[in-house]
Amino acid sequence: MKKGWQSLVAKYFQRKGLPLDLALAFPDVIVRDKYSTINSRSDVRNLRSNLAGDVFLNIPIVSANMDSVTDSKMAIALARLGALGFIHQFLSLEERVLEVERVKRADNAFIEKPATLVLQEDATTLAKAKGAMRNFGVSSLLLIDSENVLLGILTARDYRFRSDDTLVKDLMQYMPLFTGSPGMTREQATEQFSKYRLEKLPIVDRNGKLKGLMTARDVLKEQEFPDAVRDKKGRLLVGATIRLNSDYLQEARTLWAAGADVILLDTARANSRRVRDAVVAIKKKLPKVPLVVGNIDTPEAAWMLIKAGADCLKVGIGPGSACKTREATGVGIPQLTAIASCAAVARKFNVPVIADGGIRCGADLAKALVAGANVVMLGSMLAGTDESPGKRTYDGGKAFKIYRGSASAAHQFDRIDKGSLDKIRSPEGVTRQVPYAGPVTELIAELVGDLRSSLSYIGARDLENYWRRGIFVRQSTAGYEEGKPKS
Ligand code: XMP
């Protein structure tokens, strides 16, 4: 008798029009169009997709957990649009916590843990306050005493032209200030902002203790991004990555406590006993944490990780544009087949799949979803945008940003400098320049437009229907070439 996953894969591949004896990449197939009652892409409004556990996205896109792709800036920008960013693992745990907290504080009408500093009258200088603001990623601070009682506020206009050695006590605005009380609604706060032309409204209880902060800017931001993905408290969603080589349980617990909505256990080879044991341990201690695990590329690995407790599988060994794994090791299944093989198993158990790597355009994204992925992960496409961490460079009059593989030599040297790696291993990634791509909003809008159009060709109004209706036809190299725009 065939093993569980084998019969699932056989049936799934037959249904999708895929061969079992040949591994395919995105260009090897094309999605077959179907009779459609949808008149145009604008009739496709629902691109909601499950990422892991009870976490859903409004756009099926996440950013790669790479140091040249995702920190809080990218994560904030994506969550505003309905997608999600995974803070990368090449930061210390403390730094990752700060990044997660930055996302959680952004655009949230009610900030539960605002940026604060305990005021020491004759010791707190402007330099110290600026340092705290830099860490929090904000431009104003609430000053409290050691009992968390609000003493006052320091805003940009209070310190703009002052020297760093000035004492904060001589600059800040003291209580009584306009404040709100716990339980204040967005509407009540908006009324205060408008009536008294306020920017910020600290929330204090009857004893004067600080309980939160509401800001006019964030109330407006909430309205500006209606598709944003938010948690139950109205905060933007964010993912955070943990390392297999550290105390992964402690990392997961700390990042979850900091507000991360999804935890990603990321390693080059997740089809291993070490990873299985880690998944079992994390799910045992932290059963509520939506846990993404990767990377894998075979149905048996999908089966094993689902049995271990994974809430989402990240699929892709070697398809990424900065990857050298396949060239260096000869290992890794071409990505379309890898996605379909893992999805054949994962769909059976209602466990979402992230297609990670090799997506260069709308067509690849569409094919990944038809093959069974719930969400795609983008690296190089996002690395060129304004929101990626790298600086813009110029070469021959053209603008670029640096994109580096997580296993590239440059990346490894960096980690050795920071003390998180002992020695250089044979690089399985490269560093390269990617063309500067402008704001991430524009790139995502284009991809979303392409995807909506693709759904309309298949006659699907949502992604579940798209996956059910979508099947592939294999194409020749000439067929692939025919479909490319000619200059
Ligand atoms: P794209 O094609 O979107 O791929 O740039 C992003 C994914 O590539 C993977 N990645 C690597 N794979 N060596 C590898 O074999 C590396 O150095 C490396 N760096 C990133 C990763 O899965 C990422 O999400």
C-alpha cells in the first residue's frame, strides 16, 4: 500500500496537470484559462489568505526574513497594505524585540506601551532622551517617575534647537496636560484632537499612572490604510524569526511576548530531526503561537513537520535569486514541483504553505498560488524598494540597492564580526545589486493588479476558488519565449 503522502501527491498532480516524473520550474508551465463570469480585474476584491493558525492576510505576500529585505520599516509598510513582514534573525534577540515593538507601535490609534523615559531631574539629558527615542523609533517621549506616574511630555518642538547636554526637565511640558482615561474610544479621542488641536493624548488612570497613548497621526493612519492587517488590539501584524542554533524556545517566548503575531523557525534544511524536535518542543510549551517552519521541498518533509505541529510550511530549497545551494550541492527540487508536492499534503491538513524564493513577476506569483501555496515570500523583488534596510547606490547613472544571500560570504563575514558565527562555511548564496524599485506600495499595487487579473481569467472571485479552478499546461521553451514582451 502506498504511504499517505504518496497517494496524496499522485492525485494532486493529476488534478493539477503536473507530471510526477519530472520536476518543473515556473517557466515550464502556464495556467490554463477558464470560462469566466468575471468582467474585469476590478471585480476581484477578495485576496484574503491564511498565513498560519488564526492569522490571515489581505494580500498573499510576505517579505523574506533577510537582512537586506526586512526590518520594521518594511514590516510596517507591508502590514499597512494587507501583507506581512518577517523580521530577520540576524539581529540579537533584544534588537528583534525592538523591531517588533516598532511595528506594534506604528499606526495604532491606541498605543499600549508608548515610548517613555523615567525622569531623573538632574541626570536626564537631551542626549539620553534622544537615545531612547532612537531606540523606540519615535520623535517624542513621555516622561514618567519610577512608579509610572506621568510627569510630562517632550516633543520635537521642545528640543529641536537645543544642545544635547540640556537637561530634559528644562525642556519638557509638565502635567497637567490634556489626557484621556482608559477605555476612551477612537471617536472620543478624535473629538479631543480636533477641538483642542492636539497631536498626542496620553491615557492616564485616576492615580495619574500612564496607561497608553493615542495620537492624531495614528488615528488618521488607521483611516488611510483600510486594508491593513491588524491584531485584536488594532496593532499592525508582524512576524519574527527565531534561530535553531540558539535557545529557540526562549526566543519564541520573548518575541511572542513582545507582540509578534507569527513566529518563523527558519533553517536551510528543515527536513531534519533537530527541526522536528524543536517544533515539538515549541508547540508543547507555546501551543498558541502560530509557528511557520522551513525550508523544505518534499511531501514527506511536509508530512513530518505537520505531524510535529507546524502551523505553516515554508517551501523552497535553492530557487531564490541569491541562492547558490543547488549549484554548490546539487540538492533542491525545482520550485513549482516543490510547492505542489508540499501543498498536496498540507492542503489535506489545512496547513498553509509559503512559496519562498524565485518569484520575479506576477506570473510566478500566480503559478505559485495555483500550485497550492497560500502565500508567497519575496526577497529580491522587495530588496530594491525604499523600505528595505539597505542604502541606495549608483552605478553608471542607475540606482541600485544591495541584496545579499543569507549564506553569502559577505553575510557570513558580518556575522563573524558580530560574534554570531564562528567560521566561514562554503558560501551557498551571493551578494548582488538589484535595481532601485521606488516605494514598496507601487510594487505591491502592480503585483496585486496582476493577480486580480489572473483570477478573472480563471473565473475565480477569491484565492480558494482560484486554487480549486486553476490547473497547469506544460509549455515548451518556445512557448515561454512567445509570452515574453518583445523590444
Ligand atoms: P528571492 O528569489 O525572492 O528569494 O530573492 C528569497 C529567498 O531566498 C532564500 N535565500 C537563500 N537561499 N542561499 C540560499 O540557498 C542564501 O544565501 C539565501 N539567502 C536567501 C530565502 O529562502 C529567501 O526567502
